[in-house]
Amino acid sequence: MVEGQTAFSILDEAAAAIGGWTALQSIKCVHLESEGQDWEPWQAHDIGGTVDISTFRIATDLDLGAGTSRVEMDAELVYPWPHRVAYVETTDAEAGVLSDLSLGAVAIRRLHPSLYATARRDFAAFAPEALRLARADAGAVLEGETTKSVRFRHHDADRWATLALADDRTPTSLTYADHDPVQGDIAYRFEWSDWRDVGGIRLPYRLRRLIDGRPIREERLRRLTLNEPVSKETFTIPAIVRAQDEAGRRVVTGWTQRRRAAGLPYEEYTRVQHVDMAPLAPGVWLARGGSHNSLVIGMADHLVILEPPLFEGRSEAVIAAANKSAPGKPIRHIVLSHFHDDHMGGVRTYAAEGAIVVVHSSAGDYIRSVLDQRRTLEPDRLEIARSDGRQSQPSITLVEDELTLTDGTREVKLYRAQNSHVSGMLVGYVPDARVLFTSDLVSDTFPLIPVFASTVHKLIQEKGLSVEMIACGHGNVMPYAQLAHVLSGFQHNTPISKQVAGRQ
């Protein structure tokens, strides 16, 4: 390190490397047009893999002086099924509005508070703005033993961030300490490259976003203009939208953005959860409400619950509803159907209750890592219990092909269902109730994918299960006879490309 250099002198050198503070401060309005693609690491077939989500075109307008933004997205999705996601997102210093264009009509509503908070953070995806934010923090410090990174506090996100620089002081990345409701404390990174001259200012034409080093989005700039006049209407948020209740908390997280990018539900996050305990048989309930369900099974002196979806708030609500329907019975087992983050995001809450986590053996190490996570930015029950010394290491039971949980009277049977959606998928069966629970493979809410549903039908036939009802992880309950009838009419020689190729 050169003697006498400080975080601020290094930031001044970085500003000089891309045009100088005078030129950078002259940027008031920015218009960017890009194309790119999204990936999702935690919806892949196998742990450690990734899946293509979409290709998209995106137009972004920033008014840095007024602190307003407008993002127009038009994406063609291939996962979880082929469809279009299109919207306009507008924010100012107080509120945000979402205009959903996906179905051709315009549906306007107040922007979800988490999406709003995250959009405010994303001003820093524009490299000169990241430099300005770092320079504005009086507590900025050099990080490590070199002069290649500066650590500062982002005042909007209220999170620590590290700005990394190349040898010539060109900014290369901005990494945040960030919260993910499933992955816990994570590193969320913007990476810049392909720097080009724009009116005497060097700006990046390639932007990548990564979580813990795994890419989730890449944008390639096709058009960039600075300080072109923009009408006030571009950033207008209707008064009727401002008057709407925002509902929820402004938690900065890329999770809500990733869910929206895949056209999947995210609205429940940080909001009050509503759980409907729908009875399927004596002592068996489908805990419904929102986008994901759980199956609650009353045993002689305890409960078995299948599926801990989404995040802690959802698990807390299901636990409370289960305690009300079956008072005095602790939760002994929580069963995960598979490792996709929206289906196991609430598992830590059950572990904090002392429940044994049941998962397919292929996901054992991954689920252990989830249970071992630190959650310092948004502490959950398990983090708090560990901090207080009240929680030991959660117990995990691994399933290979099948496993029976029993109290001597009622049984809950778990079977591995081989399928092309995800490895290590478990389905649950309650013989005396004649109920089978499955997630993603069968649903009355999403388009039927025969290649997925057929695996459930085949399992039922091969194991000789006496199933009357299929309880779905998404949607409601379906008579098994109805599914069997639909599948019997399906032409099995239909190319898989003509079947919808994905599912949440």
C-alpha cells in the first residue's frame, strides 16, 4: 500500500480513471437499453446446477438528481414453463408502482416493499453511482492489505458494500452483504466489464449479477445516452397508487427479483400469512393459503408435516395453525419434497422447534449447509436460538428409496419419485387416509405436464397404493381417478418438447 493513501484518495483515482469527478457529477439522467438472460441456481435438476430462466430486453431510465427510476422489462421465459413476463417498474424517493403487462392488459399496483427497497439499491448497478455512494460515506475504509477495494455503508440499502478496482483503478465489481430468505447471509455482486468511451466518460457495456459467485443475470448494453431530456411523466406514480397500503417490510433481497423474473409468486414475502387448514381425513389437513401448501398429519402424540415452503413467516403461520388444529402435539418430523428453494425455504423454523428434518439423501449435505447458515442481517428463530444457546445441531434423517414414519397405529410412507424436474423428489402417502402429497409433479393450478404427472401415476401403480386424493403442493386436492383418467387419454408418443418443459 502506498503510504498516505486513503479510501477517499483511491476513490478519487477511480473517478479519474473513468472520466473525473466533474464529468461524473454532470451525469443527471441515464438511459440504457440492454438485452440479456437470467439463470436460477436453486431451481436446477441437480444440486449445484443451474437452469436457464429467460432471455429479455430491458430499458432503464435513471434520474440521479431526483432519485427516480423506471425499468421496462420484456422477457420470454423457458422455465418454469414458456410464457411472457413484462412489466414497468417505477420508483421515487417515497414509493414505487408496478405496471404488469404480462397478459396484454395493464394491471397497476403499488410495488412490493421488498422490490422497492431492492430497486433503490440497484441504482448502484450504474458504476458512477456506486463510486459516488462510496465517496459520500465518511466511514469508507480501505479493505485488506491492498488499495484495490473500498468498504463503505450504502445509505439506502443500509448494508456494507465493497467496491473492487482493477490495477488501473477502473471499478470491476460492487459486492453487498445481503439477505436471502432461503440462503441466509449472502454476497450479492454487480460485475462490470467491456468499458467504452461515452462522451469522454468510460462506462461499462456488460453487467453481471451474482449470488455467492453464481451468476443469476447478465445484461449486454445496446444503447446508452446521458442527459437527454426525460419528461416528468416518465417517472410519475399515480396518487391512487401512493394511497395504497404498501403492506410488508422493505427488506433488500434479490430473492423477490428472482421470483418475479421467473414469473413466480413473491407477494407473500414479509406480509401477514393466512393459512386455511382444510381437513382431508381425521387428523390430516392440507395447510393452504397463498402459493404453496403443506400437509399436516396428526399422529398419536406428535405431528408430521410435509413441506416447509418459502420462508420463515410461512412456516410460523403453518406451525401456529397446526397447533390450533392439533393442540398439545409437537412437530416431530418436517419432510422436504425436494431442494428447490421455494419448497424448503422455511425448514430452519421447524428445526428451531426441534423437528427432525427428513430429506432425500442426495440433498442431505445441502440441507445441512442451509441449517448451518448464519443469518445476521435478518435473524430467524434458529439464529436467535443458537445465539441464546438454546439450540443444538438439528437432526436430519435421510431417505433413499422409501421410508416409513409410524406411531404404531398411523403410518406416513415416503417414496422417491424419479422424474425429469428435480433429483431426490419425495412424495408422501398416508395409507389410512388414502391421501398422497406431491409438489410440482401434479397441480390443479399450473398446466398439467404429463411427463411429470405420469411419474406419480406410475409410482402409485407400482407400489400398489390405495390413493383416493392427491394433495398438491400448489393448488388444492385432486381426485386420483381424475388424474388417471386424464393420463389414460394422453398420447405417450407426444414429443416432450410439446409438453410444457418446466415447473416451479
